[in-house]
Amino acid sequence: MLSLSRSFTWLRDPEHVHNIIKLLLKQLVSKAPVMLFMKGHPDAPRCGFSKKTVAILGETGVKYDTFDILSDDEVRQGLKTFSNWPTYPQLYVKGELVGGLDIIKIFG
């Protein structure tokens, strides 16, 4: 008989869990060709920086998907480490970090 407690021992290994989270974040940032991680949603941004970023992207006409980082604390904290970028919003193009609002302003 299979023991569930032994089957999930890998969950106790912090390095293994870290690698799984890193893989999931990599998939999430690549979910769409252009991905914006922001506070709130495009129709209801929950901070001024997110609101400005949405406005700039709207002016360009670029299609993008979003993720509300306030809805998932593990994603919010993990993405900071994953990207080595401590603030939000964060814009990814083809799975690569472009930057935050300050960088987007330059290219927008």
C-alpha cells in the first residue's frame, strides 16, 4: 500500500519547492506574449503606477494579459525574487522582464 506521507516528502525539501515555484512563475510570465503583473485589473487598477502603465499600454494598442498580484501573495513575493525587480507593475514580453513603469515610460 502506498503511504501518502512518504509520497509527498519532496514537499518538505525547500530547494525542491523553490524549483517548482520558479517553474510555475516562468510559465506564468510566458502565459501571453505580453504579460503585465499589476495591482488590480486594467479596468480597476489599485495603484497609480498600475493605472499609468495600463494607460500607456492602451495608447500603444498592444494586446496584453494581466495578473493581479494582490490576489496571490506567493506570486507577488516570488516574482520579486524571480525577476530581481522589487516593485510593481512588471511588464514581460515573450517571458522576459522589460521593467516597470519607469522603463515603460521610455518606450511608450
